[in-house]
Amino acid sequence: MPLDLTRIRALCFDVDGTLSDTDDLFVEKLARIFQPLHFLFPKKNVKHVARRVVMATEAPANFLIGLPDVIGLDDELIVFIDLAYRRLGHTPKKNFLLIPGVKEMLWELSQRYPLAVISARDGRTTNLFLEQFDLLPLFKCIATAQTCKHTKPFPDPILWAAEKMDVPPEACLMIGDTTVDIRAGKAAGAQTVGVLCGFGEEEELRRRGADLILTSTAELTEALSWKQEGTRFLRENGFLATSSQLPATNPSSRRILCRIQNE
């Protein structure tokens, strides 16, 4: 199913891998430790695996729930994670990293939609991240691991956020980097966007039914700009227009819209 822009009235964002970036220096260190164990994950690039492990430490509940189909690692790898962290003297970050372009994207979209955080993090670290980058005022509500009885991949936090934003769940757009996010969105009746700047890979996100795939969360501004710039045009063309038929606006918007049409 293509993304139906006319339905969207509120946006729900995952944090880790969607808004928050990884510690690339530690990724490099961890990748060197994992290199002798490459036979445990023959289909995975060692650096890619290391990046996922680093991100997992920021949201352990999300990591464990989605481990089988998000990470795809042999069980034996987990034995080495604690050892690697002790050897490197690394603890989860207190100073977070923001995915490039995300702050500008959130500010612009907050002028058009109510925004919510849907995170499997605990409330303390979720708020620390949002406060570090002055993002708290942009969000109408924040759902963390403690907010609802069940967290992602259950729909509970999205249903809660929809009520807080005074919109039906099907009018929400869930944006996240893992199949856990896509599953939660689908279970709530929301549309979903998968982003490739975190845990997830395109194939697995598509398999779980993501309505749109973006390389980075920062691209969302362009993807949704068509609701403002050309809703009538999209309805009339049924998302079937070719690139040459689209209104002459931002070239990157044209490319993203073609991707929306072809999802």
C-alpha cells in the first residue's frame, strides 16, 4: 500500500536510530573486537553489527523484543557483548547524538502536525535526550517504556498518544527504524515509515509492511510536503503520476514522491 498523505494528522517518532544517532567511534572499536567472530554472522557486515549493538544499549527493551527479526544474529554473539563493553570501559552515553537534519525537520513539521515520541526507552533517558537538543517543546506527548502496560511492538503507546493528540489512531504516522516500530504502527491501524539510519534494513522493513522507506528521518519534511503543496494533485492522479508529470517544486521532493508512489 502506498502512503496516503491525506490521512495523516499526527506524527509519532521512535527515538533510537530514528532521532538519536550512534557513537561512531565506539562502533569502530567494537567492530574490531567482533572481527574474529565474523563467522557467527556471515551475512552481516561486522561494522554494521557493531553499530546495532551500540544502539541496542540505548534501548534494551526494544532490542530484546525485536531481536529475532531485527538483528538476525546468532545467539552466541550476545555472550560477547558484555565482555566487549567491559574491555572497552564503555557505558551507555550521557551525551547523545542527533541524526543530521532531524532538529530542523521536527521544528518544521511541528508547525503542521502534533508530534509524539513513542520509545521503548525509560522515561529518564528519553527526557535527557530531548532536553539535550531542546526538543521537548516540540512534542505534545511522550510515551516511554513505563507509560503503558505494553510497549512496542504492541499498539498501546500509539493508541495512548493518539488519544493525547486528539486524533484517531489511523490518522497517525509512525516513523521508526525497526520492525518493532512498523509492527506497533500496523497493530494500531496507523500508517508507517521505515528509516534506514538506525537498526533496520530495507528488506525487513518492507516485509513487515512499511508504507514508505526513507534513507534518513530528515527526509520526512520533503516526503510530507506534498500534503501541503499538492494534495489535490495527488488525489486526482491516484499516486500514479510519473516524475515528468509532477508539479515543478523541489527536485528532491519529486524523487521522494515517486518513491511513495512506487512503494
